[in-house]
Amino acid sequence: MVSPLETKPSDTSVDSWLAKVCRTNNLNPPISHERMAVNGLPALKVRYRSYEGEMEDVYVISGSKTFSMSFSADPSSPGTPIDKLRNYATYLKMVESFHVKS
């Protein structure tokens, strides 16, 4: 799922904004953080522990626009690491191909 999030304030750095967004957008406890770029845009990949298992959000900033791309564990496969799930590779391709039209 791709979701638009709130607008990044102009007086906030990218790193500060990503840190805030990953804390406030998903209230599950984080397992890991990885700074990355998605098609040249600053991004942060965060893996969380949820009641159904693991979930992952990639937060991307384009100018002042912020987006989240999410992938959640399959409730029928509790305890399976997220990167072992059948559709995780498709999710990664979706993240790789993400573009924001100007």
C-alpha cells in the first residue's frame, strides 16, 4: 500500500522529519532502521514488530511531500519473517519503481 502522509515543514531537516515520521506514523515497536534512496529521493526503511508478526514501512520524501509504502505479515503465516513471505519480492519491486510526478 502507498499512502501520502503529512507535509514536511520547510524548517525541518530530512533526517529529523524521517525520525519523526517513523515514530508517529506507526506506533508498533521498531526492529530496525535503514537509510536509503528511492529513485534519488531520501527514504527510510523501518521494520516493526506488530501483533501479527513483522511489518515494514518505507518513508520517502519528495520536496515537502512524504509517502509511506507498507508491507505487513500475512496473518495466516504468524511468526514467518517478513522477507520470507511470498509477496515481499513484489513489494521490493514496488519500492524500487516508486516515482513522484512533479
